[in-house]
Amino acid sequence: MLCKAVNPLPMTVVGIVQHGQQKARLYGTPTANIAAHLNLPSGVYGGLTSIHETHLIQIPSLCYVSQGVVESYLIDQEVLLYGTEMIVELLWFHRPPIPFKNDIQMANLIQEDLACLRKQFNSNKG
């Protein structure tokens, strides 16, 4: 899998965190979901997420954009955000959606995505 930021596209999305289907929680990566109708391809993005109360702190995030929603997994963070205003800055497109056969395959794919995004965020620190 290519672990390289291609086509940077800073785009900021703001919304109130809503309840989702809770599927990502099954994979160990609970997401905060905001409604958003974007003119972007569906898929996984690298981004930064900040919460309204702490908008000065930007948390590296694995983001999934699909029709009508942006799901943001705040890397290495455990917070409940329902009803909170969230700001997501989508920085680059990581990959398109990939069909999976079972939950184990999906969980493994998410871990690969996280490894790539951590590597990318760490290389951008210097």
C-alpha cells in the first residue's frame, strides 16, 4: 500500500458530532461523525481534527469521507464528542474505499491505514 501524501487539498469541514452506526467502534477505531456534503471522492483522508472547546489543539486523524458524512478517528485519543462542534481539516487523500470480505480484514486494513498516517504525520513534524 502506498503511504505517501498525494494531492494535498486542505479543506475544512465544521459540524456537530452525531451518532453513527457504531461500526468503527467494533474495529477499535471509534469515529466522530459530522454531516457534510462535499465534492470529494469517497475514501480515506489524512486530517487534523479539533474540538470547538479546544480548537487550538489539532489532533491527527484518520478520516473517512462518504456521501453525506465525514467520520474522523482521532488517532490515539479516547473522547466522547456527541453534540460537540468539531472542525476537521482534510489534508490529503490516502486511498479510495476498498471492499472487504469480513470484519477481520477491515480491522487489518484500518491498522494499515493508521500506520501509514502515523508515518506521514511524523514526517511532517520536522
